[in-house]
Amino acid sequence: MASNNDWNFIYSYTRAQALADGVLIDVTAQAKTLGFRVPVAVTDNLYNGYVAFVPPGLESEGQSTAGRLHDLLMLAMVAARISKGTDRVTFKVDFLMNPNRKETAEVIAHIGPGDAREPVLTLMLPEDD
């Protein structure tokens, strides 16, 4: 069997490239205010589909990108604390999509090595995995 050193990489896509390309959205600054100690990123699909997408007319209902991100990060923190000893946890977040309809998103929180093997957290939808 070949060792890892024997593999020929055809292509590698780094976390830094994904952040620069907008495939991942860096939310580390907001996450730190809630107690996260590692860099945190959200996939563009989750961020643009639920967090940054505040449907028209819901601003008066108290909906904002900052508030939706806060809720996502708080639920991620709770899920991470409950599930010690694993690198991945799934949790659900309800997002208000219009005054009479909530949409429940299943979110995956995965902690793994970043480009320099440092711990980093990524929040994503199952189809982003």
C-alpha cells in the first residue's frame, strides 16, 4: 500500500482560497464575541440562503443579518458543547422566511484542520459537505 508521501496531488483547494473566492464567509469576529476560540466560517450557501437573506418586510419583525448570524452561532455553540469528543455535529435552526412561515435548516458544524493544521470551524448545510 502506498504511503501518503507517494500520492500525486492533482489539485488542492485551500481554506484561504475558499475564503478569498467567497465559497466560505469568515464570521470569526462575530463568533469571538460569543466565546468561540477558533476561526469560524459559514458556507456561502448557508450564509446567502438563510443568514444574509432577510425577506422583504421582516426587518420590522426584528430580522437582520446580524441577528440571524447570532442565532446560528449561538445554536452552534450549544450543539458543540453538548457533543464533546466528536469533530462534527448536526443541529437545526429555524429561520423566519416570511411573517407566517419558518424554514428549518439542518446545519453541520465541523471542526477540523485549517491550512496550517490549526483548528477551524465550518458551518454548512448538508449539501455543502
